[in-house]
Amino acid sequence: MAEERAIHPASQEFLKILEDIRSLHLAKSKDYGSDTDPFANIRNGAEFVGISPWRGCMVRVCDKIQRLKTYCQKGTLVHESVEDTLMDLACYSILCLVLHREGESDARPDAAAQ
């Protein structure tokens, strides 16, 4: 408990958001993933257009950035709040990192031996 109090309030909020991202990922994986792969939708979309999964995820990151750009220009969003967009952007960024690491691991010569 003393350690929690030593953490700056801004960092406490950051850590709370990380927990929110965890919950969001677990919930959305049930809707978008499969029983065997929480990233199935991203992998399937990337395969459909012939790119690596992490690059497919980058397209989704760009979509969220475009929404934020629209918000900055117009001051409003219709279908999703700025907070929802930022949470999705954070999630997609982490998904992209995971998928990139997977791809890099698959591309290493010693990956076949593992």
C-alpha cells in the first residue's frame, strides 16, 4: 500500500488505463478473435490482402489516427468518442508490437529450430 502512495497520481492514472486496455483487449478478443487466436481478425485481414499481420494492424492504427485528425479539424466525431479512439489506438499499437515480434521471430534463421 505504501508503494501505491509513492506513485505519482499521473502514473497511477497511467497504470489504471493499462488495466482498462487489458479489459478492452479481453472483451474485444471475444468478438473479433477466434477460440484459438485472439488476433484472428487482424491475421485474416492481412492474409486477404497479402501483407504481414503487423502491417495489417498498422492500417488500423492509421484509421484511428485519421479519426483523431478529423476530430482536430472539425472538433467532433459522430460514431466514436475521442477517448474510445485513443484507447483503440493504444490497443492496436500493442497488438502491432506483438504481431511484429512474432513476425521477426518467424523470420530469424534459428526460429525453425525452436
